[in-house]
Amino acid sequence: MKEQFKFLPLIILCFLFSNNIWAKQLYGRVVDAKDGTPVAGCAVYINYSTIGTTTGKDGRFSLQYNGTLPADLAFQSVGYESRMVSITASGPDEINMSLAIRDNELQEVKVLAPIEKGWARFGKDFLEAFLGYSDWSEQCVLVNKEVLTFRYDKELQTLYVQASAPLIIKHNQLGYIINYDLMDFSRSYKDRTVFFSGSARYTPMDIKSKKRQARVAQNREVAYRGSINHFMRAVYRNKCREEGFVVNAMERIDGKDYGRYVSLWSDSLNTRNTNDIKKLATKMLSHSGVDTQRIVPFFMALKEWMDKDTQQNAIHFPLPLKDTVKATNHHYFIERTAQRELYMVKYYDYSRLSPQDSMRQATMAEIQLVSGELGPKRPPVKSTTPNLIDIVYSAPLPTDSFRVATDSPEVALAFKKYLQVTYLLEKEEWPYLKRKSPFASPIPKEQKSIITLRDTDEVLVQDNGNYYPPYALFLEGYWSYEKLDKMLPLDYAP
């Protein structure tokens, strides 16, 4: 009987550590950096979670944490600069912290004078960029807006917002009081981008009504489904498709290069069917200024390529012109298929600048186009952004093409250029559609977001959906619409 349970302790340990869940009893003391006196009432919490405590009169704290590591432990006290420290499985349990008096002015914006009546001028812009503009955001209450200072750089067309104390937000729809220590906020009207950073502590509201408890629980579920946190958890578990996500590769091109990426038409070519060959030759000869004498040598080279057992899957033929000085805009690509005698012909007109050029002849079945609009501009500014077009390739990517296993408990999200992520199980909300197309009545579709990496090749993803470095991942589309109004704590369990 003893032999039967010989390896039971080892099995239990493997189970406990398989999900990177650790139990740590954190403790320590928080003091004033200048005179060493204890800082009482300092909030000590796991960033973006409901897990936290406060220091006593002697500045001491104790916090039990059973969760994913590494994690950020935040220290936040009114009048002091907030600090954050990373806790790891092998790190010490005792953490002593000294806090400096808060400097309310960032170095890069000290030269800008605070705006008089800044809330009246930019309060709405700030709330939309920070809390969002959904129906839920309208029911979020910023309790202490008086702690905000607004500055505007006319040359850079950028709004900067600072807070002299942590922001207190009552999120009635999700049932949380959120203390958000805003460390940095900037909104560029020129580039139509928003960046903000900080730490957040979630405190569940004390809700007595069972009916409201049920509604809040349902709202949390709705906020979670399709969110960036939901997607990251699905990536970690290698279950993107099972969780309702479809991922496609995407390129963003300059409008002048549109014709190089999007074929005007495509057709099959059966080498056993002489009519197919005649049809292709007729189309080539129909172009104005084509050098007909060089068409026959092309077909001879094409036949030679088709007869060879080569690894080259496609052949490119720029249609020759009689005027040798002028560059041709007519380009044919012939691609192999699974059937030896069957090929795919695609014609590209490099002079095309948009889908409207020669649209009547376009089939473009192999790709789809999505809008490059990033949102409305306010106030009106002179844009220097080139005419960009997003090209989404229709074949869904397997998860292992962007999910990479690592030597650590995290997995890496790694990709080139852009990914479009579509959540199939929910439709777009009306406020998002109205802002995207203010003069139309669009039909809600599946939620589509675009992600790209900035200054790195990958981000590391944890099992709770947290990823880092957090600002290396740039969000567009639907995820850029979901702000703090749809953000749940990392320890939320659906």
C-alpha cells in the first residue's frame, strides 16, 4: 500500500506548479524616503487586481498572494510618488519600500503652462480616451476630477494630462471602485494616438441587491468576452479558435502601391485546354502598346518552367512594351496548384491606386480590404498621414504561427507587421459604429481589432492574460475602443 502512493507528493507538486500559480506571504514596511518615518494607510496591491491591503500606523503590511508570477506589486499613497516592484517566485517575501514626495510635474511638460479651465476645454476628450465612449463609460463616475492638470503642446498638437493624486472611479456597471494612479497621459491629435500608463487597484463594491449582483456578474462576463485579456488567455492556452478568435495576417501599404498588392483579376489556366491558353494570350495582347513579338518567347519559357520539377511555385512576367523607356504597369503571375496541369493566373495593374480603379473587372476573391480609419480628429488638425490601405489575407493563421513556447512559464506572442484579430461571438457596439461611420447606418459585424508590435519582436503572455512589456503592443480597431470602461482586474475568473 505504501508503494502505491510513493510518488503522490511529486504528482501534487507538479500539479501546483503546472499553471505557474504560487503562494507567497509578502510583508514589509513603507517609510518616507526623506526622514524614514512610517507611511500609514499606504495601499499595497497587485497591479490591476482586487488583491491588496494597506499599511498600519507603523507602516507595516502583510499580503497573501496566490496567483501568477511574476507580478507587479504597487505602493500608492496620497502625496507620495507611487512605486512598483516586480515579485517573482524566487524573490524575497520581505519587501521594504521608501516613497518620495510626489512631484506633480513631468520633466517633459514643465515648460508648458497649465491650461485655465482645462477640464471645460479638454475634459470630454480625456474621458473618452481614458474611460472610453461606450454606454457604460457614461455611467462611470470620476469622483475627483479636480486633481487633473491639462497642458497642450500646439507645435506637436498633443494633449498632456497629469494627476496630483490617484483618480477615484466608480464603475457602476462592473461593480468596482478603481483607484488609478495616472503616471503618464498623452493624446496626439496629429497622429490620432493615445498613450497612458499607471497602476490600478480594483475594490469590489458592496452590492446588497441580488438582482444587481446578477446584472454586474453578467456585465463582467460581457466585458471579458472578446477582450484583449480574453485573447491573451486563449493564446496562452493555445485555444484561440475554440474561444471564438480568428487571426489573419495583415499588411499596411501606401495607397500608391495598391496595384502591386491587389490583383485586378485572377483566373485558372488548364494546360490541357487550348482555349485557356488562347484566352490568356488574347488578354496579354489586348493591352495598349504591348510588344507582340516578345509574347511568344514568354509562352515558350512558361512551358519550359511548367515541365520542370522545380521548387519555384510561381513565375512573374512583366508585360513588355514597344516603348522600352517606359516602365510597364502590367504584370502577370502564374502560380502552381495541387494539380499538375492546373495553374492560377493573376494580373496586377501597378497604376491602380484604390479598389475603385477598374473595379468592374476586379474579383479580388483572395483578399479583403478593411478601413484604415483610426477614429475622428478633434480638434481639426492638418494631417501628414499618407493614404494607407490595410490588406488582410483571408486564410486564417494557425495559433502556432504566432504563439511561441519559451523556457519560462510564459509563452511569446511573436509576429511581423500586423495581425487582425476577429472575435466571432459578439457584434460591434453602436457607439463604436457611430464614431467610425458618423454619416451612415452601418450594420454591426464581428468585432475586429488590429495589433502590431512596437520596438520589439515579441511580448510575453502569462496564464492570467497579462502581457509585458505592456506598451510594446499597439491596439487599433475594436480593442482601441475598449478602454477602462471594459477593463477587468487580472484576477477575474469567468
